[in-house]
Amino acid sequence: MNHANNLALLTDLYQLTMAQSYFQSRKLEPATFSLFIRNYPPHRGYFVCAGLEDVLRYLVDFAFDGGSLDYLHSCRLFADEFLDFLKGLRFRGEMWAIPEGRLLFKEEPILEITAPIVEAQIVETFIINQINLQTLIASKAARCVHAARGRALVDFSLRRTHGIDAGLKVARCSFLAGFSATSNVLAGQRYGIPIVGTMAHSFVCSFEREIDAFRSFVASFPDNSTLLIDTYDTLAGARSAVEVAREMAARGGRLRGVRIDSGDLASLAREVRKILDEAGLSDVKIFGSGGLDEYDLASLSEANAPYDSYGVGTKMGVSADAPWFDMAYKLVEYNGRPVLKLSTGKATVPGKKQVFRFADGRGQLERDMIGLRNEEVAGSEALLQKVMEHGKPVGPRPSLKEIRDRFLQEISRLDEKTRAICNPRPYPVELTPKLSHLRDKIEEQVTQTQ
Amino acid sequence: MNHANNLALLTDLYQLTMAQSYFQSRKLEPATFSLFIRNYPPHRGYFVCAGLEDVLRYLVDFAFDGGSLDYLHSCRLFADEFLDFLKGLRFRGEMWAIPEGRLLFKEEPILEITAPIVEAQIVETFIINQINLQTLIASKAARCVHAARGRALVDFSLRRTHGIDAGLKVARCSFLAGFSATSNVLAGQRYGIPIVGTMAHSFVCSFEREIDAFRSFVASFPDNSTLLIDTYDTLAGARSAVEVAREMAARGGRLRGVRIDSGDLASLAREVRKILDEAGLSDVKIFGSGGLDEYDLASLSEANAPYDSYGVGTKMGVSADAPWFDMAYKLVEYNGRPVLKLSTGKATVPGKKQVFRFADGRGQLERDMIGLRNEEVAGSEALLQKVMEHGKPVGPRPSLKEIRDRFLQEISRLDEKTRAICNPRPYPVELTPKLSHLRDKIEEQVTQTQ
């Protein structure tokens, strides 16, 4: 499970074969690569930038260790002088990026790297791997937060995230996008995210009677018990919870909440609320869970189902309706020469870029323009910042909490129609006249040259 | 990125709160948990077991280190005597499992753990996390292999797998299910999987002319070059590849192949094949890629598109049409008492189990029965084997290559209609009369008790 020593090998083989060819033909001039998302998946109208912190750490640590070089040697593909070169290779380039937690729209560069082409190319695989995953999850989680209309959400996804790394990153990125807590204890330790838990059906089943399970649990957690009431019959479970809550009250304690994890969540919550209220337990919270996503949360909000908070698991943790983004890392400039590709459906825009964001007088987001890095676009905010120079991080390294605050601030400035869970209104993004002109010019040149 | 020291914390908080409650109420009797998949996603008719090796390693290494205990202490949820208990806690239980690479059908236990309830419960999250991911990917990859009808497949998914761990496990599980190689260099090192690579569009773009890129690459890899020909115009690219192949032949070399990554893959391959054949280059292979999944591969096979092999990436690597399984780890016996839950849509079957597989006279798989662990079912093969006893692995630990061979052997025994990419015929699975009777009896008891 220890990947720390050889993350440089976590790459596609062609990055290394291309690197050898560049090295052998002495093509070591600077190249600029641009990372962006080509298209929205269905029902997506915005993305949430995430993953930059892990990319910075990877670039700082980038190096091939002895075991990695031995393995590459054993592949019989690489020349000794190239392996010597790899041994000394470190990332010494420059990176510009949109900070984590800011909104991103399609075709906008989320980051751009400028470095000798071998360095800039070889890091592609890891960069896409992390930015794609973290942006994917932050974007999905943001939709859940919006749909829940102020009710607190807890990340419950660890058991069905795609592996260990995803489990940690999902906890990080759902918190970044406004979740309140996670069930993932290691993520709690690593990222300082509040951790939350209730109980499982197996706990209830392990006792002969449901109410005995409830009594045992509240004895261990007198201040912090949420009882799972749907193992056998949800309404009977609610009545048992009332009985236990009264026993607690008699001892001076208080039941925190009950959890419903199956069945018709909206109508069950109403019946359970009634049972609790009629027993004078209106301060006992109802926690909902069970395969929820933003579409379910929107329905529950619409129905005014009396939940106080929700656990959101699998479908958020794998971004079930859109488990990947069409994210690409493309060469846009080589040795000062803007370049592009024309592949069907995958054409690119040349040159080093900047994204300019316009707001109205009240601070509401109006539109973005993608332009050249060195353009000045009056009345706009330039989003890409220099975050690395000569291989060293520069500028602020915000905490996760600061990133979360920045996200919550910016999303409040986005039009409700663009935030819609279904069929969002497209946010206006266009190229500046200068960039548009450059693209047309290079496209013409390329077509004539080939 | 180093998770090795504190994987015990990679769990849901409720596993630890339940554990404290069990510990404090001295509930330390043995429990049996059963892991299974409740339902097929659309178009799935079978699963491929995978992930057991990582579970064995996790259980052997399971322990809370000092930093983990310090963190748990800081949460102010846990009693000191419970944290002392956790400090000494190791997994000392028993595990039965269906070996990796064997076929699995819905509701069949893929593994069962028997241990004191704290031990058996606390490991749930990691076990589901790994078995869900690896079985998911092996099952998806098996469909791709079937659809490709004998053409070799290469895993190209690393850049869009959900993080680092998933990238490694996808390489492992796609190879297990019959893929020939991966582009993932670290997976090549770790698992001994053959690694394969071609070139990227950026390589072509970094040269002023496409043909210069081709010449540079073949100079570095005279025996092992696959040229990417779709950066600007696929047919023009094919003609440039012909020119370079002739230059190589004049030097005594040979171009290995060309790759098409965009456009109408079937018709482009036919035109490219014609260009190559007319140039006397019928031994130059055509490699296809570009967002392929089993549905695309089936269409290309159906159309007899002249590809020799394919790169299969994102949609396999995230199992895009079914990015999670409805996999559950449920208590089925506590202290010798069979248990179940009745939650709506999530009812379980009690008792320690075994799966019995029946084949016809030619070895073709006919049907399975799920029965009690200690049943003898004549004429069938019992699938669950004891793989761990007193916390130590027992029995064979097959190599990845052996698991792959076992899978390829067993899948060849499964009816074509059950293997179908769309609308597969359900494979017959039923409960033995003994298990069926036990379920009815316990259900009645539970209903009366609560």
C-alpha cells in the first residue's frame, strides 16, 4: 500500500518512451500543456476545482528511485544514458492554476504547466488522475449540498469508493464542497474533517431484541447516539427508540437522533416525526440514508420530508451518473510556437491561456472569457495564478477549511438556473478575439504544413 | 500517500463506536458475516471474483498504530480501556472464500468471516472497499475481452481511474480477466503484468511536421514503434506511416503498427488497412483506441473492423455503465444463532453458507445452489474454501497468472447466452431446501420477537 517511493512510475508507458525519444533527439525546449474538461456530462452546468494540493506535492517529490530505475532497465526498452538522465530528473517547471474551490466551466484551463517537454509530459498521467477524480467528486458533492437545501450532509461512501485513495479524496472533496462531516476515520485524521457515525443493522441483529441493542448503544454513548430503526419495522423501531429516549431522560440524558435507511423515506420520516413529537421528543433528530444522490435529495427537499441531515454514500462517492470527466492535458505551445491538434471531436485551442471572470454590480457571476495569458481584460478577474516556479510552490497554500469557505462563497454568486440539478442553463464562456484569431491562424498553418 | 501504517483507521466511525459498545457490554462471542452482491446491474449476468489477496494481506497486517490510537483518543468518543483493547487487537478469525478468478452470481457469498464480533465487524469497510472495486473491474473487463473476440486488449485507464489505488487494481483485475497488458508502469512492476505504450498527440504536435515526429520515434524504438496517425488527418497520417515504414525497411527494420484514436473507427481501419496492404505492409498491425467499452468492441467485432488489438481505457477503468455493485456484508450468525434483517428491499438469508456448482457431462456450467456450510450436495463442486484460520492464511496463494488461467478456463464453460453483452440469460441459482427452511423459520421467529 506504500506508493510513496515510486509514484514517478505511476504513469503510462508511452510517457517514458516519448521521453526517451525527446531525450535522444535533444528536444528539451519548453512546452506548455493545458488541462481542461472538454464537455459537460448530462445535467452538469459547472465544475468545482479540486486536486491541486496533491499535484503540487507530487511535483515537489517527483523522482525515480533505485527500484524504479532497476525495473525500467529490466524492461529492455530504454537506453542506459536515458536511464541515467531519468535518475537525475526533477520537476523544475512552472505551473499556473485556478485555485481549489473555485468554479470551472467547460474548455477553461484548470491548470497549465510550462517546462522542458520531457518534464511537462511525464507528469501528465498523475495530474489527470488526481484532478479528474477530485474535481469529479467536488462537483458531484456540490450538487448534493445544493439539493439538500441547508440540511447537513455526511460522506458515507468509503465502502464503495474505488479503492483507498479514492476513499480519502472523496472525503476531502465532499467536505470541500460543503458536506459537514465524513464517516471515514482515516480522512478525519488526515484532513481534520469532523467524523460522524451511527450504527449498523448487524449491531441490531446481534441482539435478540432490537430494544436491547438500543439500550446497549446508549449506555456506551449517552451523549451521542443515533439509533438505526429500520432493521425490522421502522415504526416499531421508532417506538422502541421513544422508550429508550424516556429511559435516558429519566437518567438526565438525551437521545440525539434516529436513522432511517430503507423504504419510502419521505413518508416514513413524517410518521416517525409524528411518533417522536407526540412523545415530547421534538428535539430528537431524524437522519436519512440509503442510496441517496442529489436527485433523491431534491425530491425529499421538495416534499419537505422532516429530515435534519442525511448520509450520502455510494452514488456521490463514485459520481454514479457521471463517473468520469472528458478531461484532457494537451500541448498548446512548444518552444514558443503555439500548437493544436485537429483530431475529430478532440480539436484543441493553442497558446498559453488565462480565464477572465466577469461579475455584475451585485457580485453575481455573469460570464467568463478564455484569452491569452498575457492579455489584459478590463473589468474582469483573472483566475489562473502562478502556483509553482522552478519546481517550487509559490503563493498561498490555503487550508481545506479556507478552500471550503471560498467555494461556498463563490457558489452563492452563481445563478440558480445554472446550479439546477436537471437541465442547467449554460454559463456563457467565449474566447477573446485575440485567442480566437490565434486559433484560426494556427489551424490554417497546420492544415497547410501537413 | 503512505497508508501502510494506519489502514486500520480506514474504516467507518460506526465500526469503532459499535466495537466500543460490544466491548463494554462484553459481547465478544463469535459472529459470522457474509459478503454478497444483492443484484445485477443492467446487462450483467455474472461477476468475476477478485480482491481476496488484498483482503488476506490486510487481515494479516491489521493493527492500530500509536498515531491512530492518539487520534482516536483526541476524538473524545472512546473510553481509555477500550483504546487499550484496540491497541492489542489483531484479526484472529476464520475466513472462507470463493477463489479469485471464479465466476460469482447474485446473492452468492463471495466470502464469509467468523470471528469475535468486534474483529469481524471492524474489518467490514476495507473488505467491501476492495472486493467491490476489484470484482467490479474484473467483471467489466471480462465483458470487454468477450466482446473483442480474440483481439488483444490493453488497459489504458490509469489517467481516469478513481485515484492511485484504483489505477493499480484496475490493471491487476483487467489482466486477471484476460487483458494482455497495461500502460500502467507501476502496475507492471508490482504485478508482473506486461506493459505496452504507443505515443500521444502531443508528441506529434511538438514537431512541425507529423512525419518528423514519426521519424524521431522510430529512431528511438526501431523494433517497437506504433505510430499514432490521427492527429491531423488519419489517412494522410497512414500514408506518412507507410513512408516511414519503407525507410525502416531500407535499413532492415520493421514498423510494428499504427494507432487510430478518433473518428469512425470501423471505416477508418478499413481504409488504413487498404493503404498499408497496397504498400506491401500487411504485417503492420492496426491498434484502435478512443473511449472504447464492450458495447463499442462488440460493434467493431460485428463489423469485422480490421483491428489487431485495442486500448481500452476510461469506461472499463471506472466501469462506466455500472460504477458500483450493490454489495453487502451482513451478519448471518451470532453466537451460534442464525440471524437476518427484514429491511425493505434488503432482507438477508441467515446462517453460514456454501455455494454448490453443477456442470453437465461436457463440463458446461448448469446451475448453482446456495446451501448451508455443512451440507453435502451430491454431484456438485463446493466453491467456498477455507482461506484463513486463527488469523493466518491457509491453503494455496495462487499467482496472478494462475488466477487469470483459472478465470479463462471457467468462463469458457459458461453458456454464451449468459455471457451476452446485452440482456444476458439469467444463470439459475436457488437455495437448498435446508437453507430455505432455515430462512423461513428465522424470519418467523424474528417477526414474533420484535
